[in-house]
Amino acid sequence: MPRRTRNRILHEALKIFSNKGIRETTIKDIARAVGITEGAIYRHFDSKEQIVKSLFLNSSQEFYTHLNSALSKAQNFEEALKNLSEAFLNYAFTNPEAFKFINLFHYFKIDYELRLKDGKMPKDVVYEFFKSHEEIGIQPEYATALFIGTLERIFLFYEMGFIDDIEEDIQEKAYRLLLNIFKSNKEGA
Amino acid sequence: MPRRTRNRILHEALKIFSNKGIRETTIKDIARAVGITEGAIYRHFDSKEQIVKSLFLNSSQEFYTHLNSALSKAQNFEEALKNLSEAFLNYAFTNPEAFKFINLFHYFKIDYELRLKDGKMPKDVVYEFFKSHEEIGIQPEYATALFIGTLERIFLFYEMGFIDDIEEDIQEKAYRLLLNIFKSNKEGA
Amino acid sequence: MPRRTRNRILHEALKIFSNKGIRETTIKDIARAVGITEGAIYRHFDSKEQIVKSLFLNSSQEFYTHLNSALSKAQNFEEALKNLSEAFLNYAFTNPEAFKFINLFHYFKIDYELRLKDGKMPKDVVYEFFKSHEEIGIQPEYATALFIGTLERIFLFYEMGFIDDIEEDIQEKAYRLLLNIFKSNKEGA
Amino acid sequence: MPRRTRNRILHEALKIFSNKGIRETTIKDIARAVGITEGAIYRHFDSKEQIVKSLFLNSSQEFYTHLNSALSKAQNFEEALKNLSEAFLNYAFTNPEAFKFINLFHYFKIDYELRLKDGKMPKDVVYEFFKSHEEIGIQPEYATALFIGTLERIFLFYEMGFIDDIEEDIQEKAYRLLLNIFKSNKEGA
DNA sequence: CATGAATGAGTATTCATTCAT
DNA sequence: GATGAATGAATACTCATTCAT
């Protein structure tokens, strides 16, 4: 429950953006959701684009940090995989709007400058992890694609009702699936 | 090089839609690309929405058929997996605009009626395939998420330059990756 | 049942104009009703305006002649009034589209040049009649307003269901009403 | 001279509508007349249709009230007829735009829901009046048609210069004309 | 800080008219 | 005579942004 108007704007904007899309969300929509008028938005942000950018940077940062801290707590490969996959889905389940919002940017080249200058994109956590475990015998780019693609699609299937397990089961099943894949590859190597 | 105006409209619209997004593409953009005036578009389509729908239905159908025919030519599980994964990436590489356009609809609830009435969505081919091979020990919904999510993400990584193999190598690597996963699961079972 | 295309165009245009209004009727509407294409209309008329003008001139002329010939058959004031009022309503009942179409022009200064050059407007028949019967003691302009206004409004009330007599009764009642008015004024004079 | 923008819009729109017709009046026309831009109109009204509806409801209500209060001040039939006919013409002379605008709706079925829910249409005042005086021997529907039709047409003839009396004289003559009609009928009965 | 009116540049869509076939 | 594709100007409406209060 953010108190300050600026945060309330970001909070509501994120919800509407992820539901309706960025372009189809108007400043008026956001203002109405926050309970202020259109003009007031411009006390806090210079433009709609700035709201979008703030949101993307915030969310990416948050997701990045979330993944990173989950990873850092792990003692071994198995635990790391567990922490990382659970953190990934946990973020998606807890912040579906932010999660979907971040993913919008893979399809729209809305603003490529948005990439954080020091490369702190969520996927980089995953990539670095697999890069430091080349012994599993999968090229880290492909491992990353497998990890992110699978989890993201599982989340989407969950959201559209195609997968109807409860969140905890999904996290458990997803972890086991990934573990099987990477363990067997590791052993097979 | 489609000759007829209607096809030229669809052709150009698809390209622009997949690059800029549907909402940010104007009728004027399309008209200019085709080399006619805005009004002329409306001799061929009643509305922008109709162009979007036509495109979605066409592309989905095409992709569905492409996957289906690849699958039907296979004699066994391994071959089926090979044909299916190659057909999937082949479609993405050959028709990147259509492929990206179809995927737009996972994020935007633009029009859920758009789903083909008899459920002939591309993902259903994959789902049915895994459903008839439950011996691999992976719940078909999760197997589908894994298959589609991984390949889609590989394609995206390729497009953004994060993966820089050539298309043939990607197809080969992707197939091997998937085969390893499903074979080992099959054997482990 | 006009055979020639030109007449069919006029025929259908009149119907649609009087129902939807001139501005809201498109060339396409007319073409569709006639069973030809838009371009073909322009083989017969230079513009939409020309169709409107032709229609107005034709209808006015027709109505004018209809009233005039009814009047000319009368032997005395009473008969003249009877013939004129019956002819007026008869025209409205038989050609409601044309009748309503003519009346559109009282409200819109769509094109004042449309008035027939030699003044052959339907109302002039009525006006001339009352002018030649000043003995009734009503200024002919007012008598004309009374005659036309009353009958037109009766027709409108009939059309909107506010008056629900059958057409014959309306003609009879209207005639008696007018006769009473003008006879008593005549006698009172 | 209304000060507030919303009222200025209604004021100017009424003038232009009654001159050019509703369909041929553009939002730009109205905006220009008010001295604002097109977009500004939409801060005050959701659509052109809403302007039309507001205007129709306002004008009808105003005219209805005008007639009703004139009628209620009368002590007897003669006075009532005098008050009603004078109020009718007075409204037309004073608010020619509103008067003509209201009458547009007899010819165009623009929106039949526009009729006030409790039936408070101007003509109803006249109708109720004649209904409570059936002793005059004229069916109230026909008396209403006579009253309204005659006065409306007199106004139109005045506007087009066909009747060139001054307004006061017209009111006087119209009243006498109607009085003669209804009095003689009353006596004749 | 906030309001709400206003701007101005779009945006999809309509439609009378033209013209090559 | 007729077709149907195309034009081009107009039209209602939208929306990010500005600004006086």
C-alpha cells in the first residue's frame, strides 16, 4: 500500500499496463485509478514514457535482485537450481503484473535504451549460473533459453487455465522437471 | 510477391504489426507500405480489426498445418520429436513476422474469440503429441510448456543476437537437447 | 415498375432519401438497391446533388399537377375544396416518400435554387385558389397555411400512429373539418 | 450570452443545427463558432449525439413548460386558446432555432428514444387541452393537427417572407382565425 | 500539490467521385 | 453501359501534454 502519490501512480500504472497493454492505457486511466486528475500525473512524471521506463527499470531490478539473492543462498548446484526456479515462479505468481510487463519488452522493441547500462537483466542471472556450470554439457545460452522459456510458458499456461495445479505444486513439479534434465545431462557427461 | 492488393495488404500489415505492435501500426503505415491510400484499404477490409483477425487466423492455421504435417510423416517417437522441433524452428526462421505475430496474443487478451473454433491452435499439435506419449513420465502440459517455451526462447535469443549460431546448427542443437531430455526421461521411467 | 436504369435509380433513391434523409443516404445505398455498382450511377447522373434535384423537381411537378387537375375538375367552391383536400391527402398516402421528401426542403435551405423558376410549387395551387375566393374573409396566405399545415400534420399524425383512422375516414374527416371552417367564415362574412 | 463553455457549445450548436441540419453540421463548425478547438468539445460532451440529445430535451422541455404555463393562466376556453396560440408563436419567434430544431425530429427518425419518458412533448399540452373540450365537436387529434399545423406553417411562411406581417399582427390574426374556427364549431354543436 | 479546461496532432473510418478495363 | 479498385478530402473522436487558477 504505497502512500506517496508517485508510488501510487507506478503501482496502478503497472496493473493497467499489464492488463491492457501500454499503448491502450491512457493517462486518464491511470489518473482515475489513483484518484487524481490527469494534470496531477505530470507533477510526478514528465511523460507517459517516463512512467513506462521507471516501471521497467524498477521491475527488472527487483526481479534481478530477487533471483540473485535466491541464487546466492545456495550451497550447491541442486540447491541453486531449486532456489532459482522457485524464485522465478514465485516472482511471477506474486507479481504477475510486473512479470508480464517485463516480458512485453521481448516482443516490442519499444525502447532498446531501456536495457540497464550494466546489463543487470534478470536473464543474466540465469545465464551466469549456467555459464559457471558448463559441466552439465549444455551450452549456457541454450540452457538459459530452456530454463526461462519453460518456466515462463508454465506460468502462462497456469494463467490461461491450461495447467490447473496449485502454485505450490507447479513450483515443485517445475523444479523436478528441470532437475531431471540438468542432472541427467550432468551425469551423462 | 503477392500480386493482389488484398494479399499485399496482409503481407505488409504482418510485417509492420510484428515489428511495431498492432496498436502502434496505423492504417496509414500499411497503406504507405502497400503503395495505396488509406481509403483503398477499406475496399478490401472492413476494419483494422478484420485485418488483424485474418492475419491471426491465417498464420495460426498455417503454423498448425505445418506442424501437423511434419508430425504425421514420422514413424516413431524420436523421428516425431525431430520433425516437430525442426518444423517449429523452421517456421519461425522462415516466417519470423507471422511467428512473432501469433505470439503477441499470449500477452494481450486482444480478442479471445480469435481462437479457432475447433481448437486448431499450434500448441495443440504439440500437446496431443505428448499426451499420446505419457510413457516419458512428464505431464503433457509441462512437456508442452517445455517444448514450446524452449524453442520460442531460443528463437528470440537468436533474433536478439544472444545466440549466434547459424539456423541449421540451432535446429540441430535444439533437437538434440530435446531428445536428450525426453529420451532420458523415457528410459528413467 | 420503371424499367430503365435511370428511373430505377430515381425510384430507389426517393425511397431511401425519405426514410434515412438525404445526407445519410450514400451512393452505395442507392446502387445496392438498384442492383448495380456505384460507378454505374455516374453513367446516369453527374452527381448525388443532381439526383436530389431531379427528384425534387419531379416530385414537386407531379404533386403540383395532381393538385391542379383535381382543382380544375371542380364546379364550385365546395367541390374545389373537396377535390383539393382529397387530392392532397391522396398524394401523401400514395406517395409518402415523395411527399415527405418535398417537405424536407422546408426545413433545410439545401438549395434554394431548386424552386421551380416559374413558381410551380404545390403550395401555389392552394394559394391561388384561396386568392380567388377572398370572400371567405381569410387572408389567402393564412388560409393556405391553415390548409397545408393542417393536412400535412394530419398525415404525420397518421404516420406516427397518433391518428388511427383508416385513410378513407381521414380524407372524409379532413374535408368536413375544412369545409366547416371555410363555409362558416364565408357565411359569417 | 451564456458564459460557460458548455452552454456556449449548446447555444452555438443549436443555431447551426437549425440552419444547416444536424448531419451537415460538423464538430469543427461548432468548435469554430464557440472559439475553441474540436477536442475541447469532448471535455463537455461525450459525442455529437449527446449534444443533439441535450438540445432536444432542453428545447422540448422549455417549449412544453412555456405552453403549459400559458395555458394554466387562462380562466376560460377563449382565453386559453389565446394564451396557447400566442405562446406557441411567441416561442417560435423568440427561439426560432429551437423551434425549428424540435420540428426536425418529425421528419427524421434520428432517435426515437429521445421522447421524454413521461410524454412531456409540446404537442401533448395542446392535445390535452382539446381533449378536455370535446364540446367543440372536433376530434382532439384533428384539432391538435389543425392548431399546430396551422401555426407552424404560418411561422414558416413568415420566415420565408411569404407572409410579411409583423409578429404582433401575426399573433393577433392567428388567434382570431383559430377562435373563429373553434367558436363556430362550438356554437354549431 | 492538484484541478480541469484547452490544445493539437493524430487515428480509424466514410464517401462522393474518377477511371482503367 | 457496367465494374470495381482507387483517390482524397472530410469527419467524429482520442489522447498526451500544457497551463492558468
